[in-house]
Amino acid sequence: KRPRPRRCLPVIPQGIERSRFFFAIDELSSQLGNENVEVNDKPLDDGWYMEPPNTHDGMAITDEEELVASAVVYPGSTDDVQKIVHWANKYLIPLHPISMGRNFGYGGAAPRVRGAVVIDLGKRMNKILDINPDDSTCLVEPGVSYYALYEEVQRRGYKHLWIDVPDLGGGSVLGNALDHGVGYTPYGDHWAMHSGLEVVKPTGEVVRTGMGALPGNNTWQVFPYGFGPFIDGIFSQSNYGIVTKMGFGLMPNPGGHESFLYTFEKEDDLEQLVEIVRPLRIAMILENAANIRHALQVLALSGKPRSAFYGGEGPFPREKMNEYLKNHPYGACTWLYFGTCYGPKETRQLKLDIIHRQFMKVPGARRIDPKVLPPSDYFWSRDKIASGEPDLEELAWVNWRPNGGHIAFSPVAPTRGVDALRLWQMAKKHWIASGLDFFLDFVVGLRELHLIVECVYDRDDLKQRSTALEVMRFLIDEAAQKGYGEYRTHLLLSDQVAGTYSWNDNALMRFNEKLKDCLDPNGILAPGRSGIWPARYRGRGWEV
Ligand code: ADP
């Protein structure tokens, strides 16, 4: 924890006088209760994963004070959220909703507009409103984490139900789905598995989508589309509404599962491997999101810092990586494939055999027998996650650098060998040029893969921070020149990424802006999120 010098005065959002801002804050406090409105006048504390700050980004890539909240408010109900929205419209104060603020690598809890009031939905709106054991569905509020949902399913003794969890289980089920996060059971596409939203519009009205619009319905969580245009999409990765409830389908327990690990020796093996993965994944013989990782991450997952392996600067030397892996049960290699098959033994064995035959076509491929792996091995963390049990093991690699922070570059490509290789070569070039280390993970959803490049930096090293941000910018531009775009990005890179989706004279952004101005005429909700600026801000120097 690194407390900073005390700041006596909170940041005030632009366009409002200090005295009027405090007058407005007093008014909101009288509506929500003093204990539910907190002015941000304390030193910024970065916390850590389990205690993430809600005032700023705990892994700030620029000056912490740049993207900082003026105040944080804690609604206890949808009604409270409406009050906050009405208040913001009255005083023209920007709002920034978060569920739990664990969006690490993409900006954490930080607002894009300095001085925005953060709505921390998760603190008080954290109820599991329903788990339906017959329909295999649930309905949750923003503050429900994967851990909480998992524990509640266990507590109720629903052995026939699984949940799906991402790499880290502490985040919000609702928030992760809104940002298109993924997990590793066959229900890993979180957004695709949702059914039904409750949304507070930027002007304060509440909408329920899908079947939720039909009074007295019992189908909100089982049929997502309802009647008429399917509007749910406009509330994901956007600033068109504050989502206060969200429903999901839950996976039935498949009656058994078995995880497997293969290693591949050479960098260029990636091409052949991805060609093998595509038809198997589309046919669902590979049943969960493929997870093809660069082996450097194994060193970092040991929890030991980089300096324990290599004292020099510049990109981590390949020989040092092999030296360590030679004595590791995985052996020297470049790529690791973590996967899982589901079903009773006889069902999954059929699939495991096909996968084995196909993967072994890559010269030098090896299957690692899980029986030789100690219980502390990272493989077992993947196994837990792939069977819907939340875990935190993935945090270990952040300690690669002292005061470790990370920022992600996440381009999407078809699941084709040439594309994977092209992305790898591009990432490698910038990895070496930057002198920082990259952890790479090719995640194959179904027909598409997204590469997640995590660049790790020391948060106290200004040079490393600026290099990390700069290299992200190079990667986004070069990827766009080659026809690749990101599926998600850090809030400071949103304008740049949005700018790459420019077909037909930026028709998509013009459409987004039109929607924004219509739904949020005063431009109070999360200005700049996903590069969408309301009219009041547009073209006035906010874009970066
Ligand atoms: P997590 O919930 O995974 O801890 P966040 O709360 O930081 O992560 O959510 C990720 C991003 O999604 C936020 O920065 C915010 O822009 C958006 N977001 C999260 N929750 C909501 C919500 N309930 N309504 C609208 N946008 C949200």
C-alpha cells in the first residue's frame, strides 16, 4: 500500500463552481444519507485486488491525480440511482458508474473525466435476487461477485448448477459481462449468456429489457429477446445507462470434467496449433475457450519477481526462461495449451483422444500428465476456473515487477494460424523494442481468438509507465493498419481504439454520438467511455 500526501481539497468537476459543487453534494447527502456520499479528500490509496480503490485506478498508468473522482456515492436501490441521476442532471455533474471497480488493466474504478462522481453500485446493491434451480438461471445486482454467487449456489446445495468464472473471481458478475469479459467453462461468453437487464437511463427513467418489460412475466431470465428491437447491446461497453439488475443462464453440472495441458516448443508452432484448434473449437470438441499462453508467464506465476530470475534490464532473455522451465514439470517450451473436457469419463475420453491425436501432429508437442503436477501447480488453478470455481492464483504474475501494474492490448482475429502468427510477431517486435515484458494469452472464443497482451510495469517507475502506455498506442495503430481491432481497452486508450473503427467516415461513432445525445441530452453519464463523448464535451479537447 502506498498512501500519498494528503490532498486538502477534493477535485471539482469542470464547469461548476466549488461552492455550488459542495451545495449540490449537501443536497445529495440529504437525499441518500451522509454516510452514502463521500467527498474524495483523503490521500489516494491504491489498495490491492481485494480492496480496490473506488476513487481512482489502483494501477494508474499516468499521474494518479489525472483520472480521479471528486466524490463517491453509494446507492442502496434502483430508486437511489434514479435520485443520483436526477441530481446530476440538475447540476450538470458527470457521473461514473462502477460495479466493484476491479477492472484492472483497463482503468480500474477511474472515471474518464477528472472530478466525476463515482457511483459505487456494488457496496450496497449486492443482492443475489434469484437463483432458479429449475430454469438454471440467476438474477443479480452489480455488487455480486463470482465468489458470492458461487458460495450461494453451494450454500443452497444446488449440486446440479455451475457458474462460469473469469481468471479472477473477485469481480462483479454483472460488470464483467457488461465489459464483454469471458470465462472458461462452455458458458464462458458472459454477455451471450445474459438474459434481461434493468437499466436507469441517463435522464432517470427505469427500463427493463426483453421479457422484463411484460408485467407479471416469468420469462425474464429464460428468453433474452422479448419483443421488438433487442436493445441490450447498447448498454454494454457504453455510457447509455446504469445497469442495476442482470440475469444469466447457469450451466448444468456436466457430470465430470478433466483438464489437460500440452506444451509446444517453437514460437512458430503457434500457426499449426491454431489451425488445429479452429475446427475442433467450432465443432465444440474443444469445449471451453482455448487458452494458449506464452511460457514466460509460468515464471511470473511462481510468485517470484523478475529479479529472482534475471537481474538485467531489457526484455527477459529466452535462455533464462528455458533454464527455469527445464527444471519445471512443464519442461522448456514456448506455448502452453490449457483446456478442459466435460462429461462423465466415457463421454469426455472420446474428445480427449481426438484432441490428443490432433495436438500431437505438431512436432515436439508434449502432453503433461497432471498426475506429476504438485497440488500447488498453476494447472490446478486453471482446472478450478474451468469447472466454475472462483480463484485468485492469477494475481501472482502482477508481482513480476515491484509495485506491479498491468495494462492490456486485446486485439481480435479469426482463429487462423496466419493471423495468430502475425499478431504474435507484431507483439514480439514491440515487446523487444519497449524493453518491458509482455505476458501473452491467445483465447479462442469460438470462431475468433482474442490475444491478450499484458504489459507489466512498476507503478512507481514513471519511465516504465509512460513506455507501457506508449507501446499500447503503437500496438493499437499497427494492429489497425493490419485490419485488427481491440475488443476492450483501457479508458485512456478508448478514443484511439474507437477511432480505428472508422469505416464509412466514422459512421459507427456518428451513430453512437446520436444515440448518446438523444439518451443523455445533458451529457452527464460517463462522458468519454468507449470514446463516446456527449455534445457538451465533444471537440473541446477531451479526446486523447
Ligand atoms: P468489476 O465490476 O469487474 O469489478 P467495474 O465495476 O470496474 O469492474 O466495471 C467495469 C466497467 O464497466 C466500469 O468501468 C464501468 O465503466 C462499467 N460498468 C460497471 N458496472 C456498470 C453498471 N452497473 N452500469 C453501467 N456501467 C457499468
